Amino acid sequence: MAGQQVRDGCLFCRIARGEIPAHEVYRNDRLVAFLDIGPIREGHVQIIPRDHYETFDELPAEIGAEIMALGQRLAKIQKQMYEVKRVAFMFTGGDVSHAHAHVIPLVEKTDITSRRYIVETKLTFQALPNPGDDALRATAVTLASRLGR
């Protein structure tokens, strides 16, 4: 891989190298897109650069643009598959220090939100369930086929 040095201990670098299995929906020489194993909603996809960049602001502009373009393609497919009007696209980095974008079908307007908008003073969270390999595999196959893979 060209560009930034790949990090041995980085979970997403290991997925990009194929060392850790993932339910991929897309792969080329610069990007990998795969299903989140703790999805906010069914079809929740993460898009990562194959090279290691810790944060989205470190991405070369052309890779950021390619991630955005793939996110837009996926969003159109997700709207049809899940019969939703909107799809969230966001760069995050709280859990894994490797630039990544989430593409999430929005079933409810609160599917993604900020603590600033929540009235309750004490919140508790639970881990989102892993749908299981069979469900993830079926979703990955459908998304990949609609992307033309």
C-alpha cells in the first residue's frame, strides 16, 4: 500500500490487509467498505482507506472524495433496500484511530444524535447486538451486488 504507513496493531489496517475477516461490500486498491458488526441499523456500512490515516482531516483530499462518492452510491442503494428517506454519512474516530466513515440508513431521526439534544441527565448505553454472520453475509452480498461487484 502506498501513502501512510500501515499500523500492525490497528484493527482497521488488519481488516484492510485481510488478516481479520469482515463482511465486505466493496474493495479496491484504496478503500474497503464492510458491515459494522454492532450496527445502529441493518445495512450500517463503514468505509475505510486501506492506508492508515488516524483522523479524517489527515486524509488526502482525493481519498476523502472517493469515500464520499462511495458513500453516496451506498446511500442510494440503502434508501431502496430499507425504504428510508435519509441515510446518515459521517466521519468518526472515537472507537478506532483510523479514519473511517459510517453510512447508516435512518429509520428514526434519533438513530444518530448528540448528547446535547437529550433531556435526561443520566443516560445508559448498551452494546448494539451483532446480527450474526449469516445475516451480515446476506446483507453484504446484496449491497455488493447492487454496487456492481
